[in-house]
Amino acid sequence: MELLTGRPENTEGRLPREIRTYDYLDSLGIRYQRTDHERADCMEACNEIDAVLGVVICKNLFLCNRQKTAFYLLMMPGDKKFKTKELSKQINSARLSFADPEGMLKYLDIEPGAVSIMGLMNDHSHDVQLLVDEDVLKGDYIGCHPCVCTSSLKIRTEDILNVFLPAVGHSLRTVCLSGED
């Protein structure tokens, strides 16, 4: 793995959703670095990717309420533990659970393993509410996937907040997760 600047020169064999992500970021003038890698199925692989990027990739969870009428994309530090009860209380939504893969595809055009804030560019109806743990906002950079799990991006937090989110018409709600047992 190596750290590269901008989009791949050769897009052959890459999924259209990944290329659309680069196109969108480029159209907004957002600079990014990326690395290509195998699918990361364990923490050791994630740690290697983090080391190349020089940033911890956010844990991104796609959640819904019991009735499947409210959907949430939660961004939190990868090393924090997620407790449903703690988040449910903060957002006044009982019985949160992980949304199914069909919902990911429908709302974010993303498949399991590639959930990312970049998927919000595909949520034209604004069905998904973005929740961000306050610790994610403290870093200068955010690590995320370009809608596929075989590449990872490093983007300035400021660009995500001030350029990307306004462009996709989403706002964020800050949450405070303790990560404690």
C-alpha cells in the first residue's frame, strides 16, 4: 500500500460508485489522498491502512429504528465501543439496530464493509441523518471509504464540514459516545 494524491490514473476494474465519488470530490475542489488495499476484514488490516493514511478511519454504522422509518449514519472513532442504548437516549429513538444491506444500497448506494460519509452524495431525498461523535470532529482529517471497501481516503475535516456536507444538503448532529462498557 502507498499513499497517493487524488483519483487513480487507471479506472479499469473499479466500480462506478467509486469513480462517482472521485468525480464528485473533484467537482467540489476537495483535495484528498488515498490508498488502495484488499478488503479489510480485521483490525490488523485496518491498522495497516490507518498507518498508510496517517489517520484513523472512522467506524461508520448504518442504523435504523425498529419501524425502519428513520435511518442514521453514525461516524465514530474506530477504537470506541458502540452502545446502542447510549446513542438511542441521545437522539430520542428507541430500539436502534443495524439497518439491512438493502437499505444501505437503497439510500447510500453502498454495500456492507464500505459504509462511509461519501454515501451521502447518493441520498438525494435526505432520508439518512448524519450523527458524528464529537471526537471525530477534533481531528484535522477524516479517513473514509470512497463507497467501496478496497480503497480509503484521507480528507480534511474542514472540507467535509464546510464543502462536502453543504454540497450534498446534509447537516450533522453531534453526539457524545463514551465508548465505555
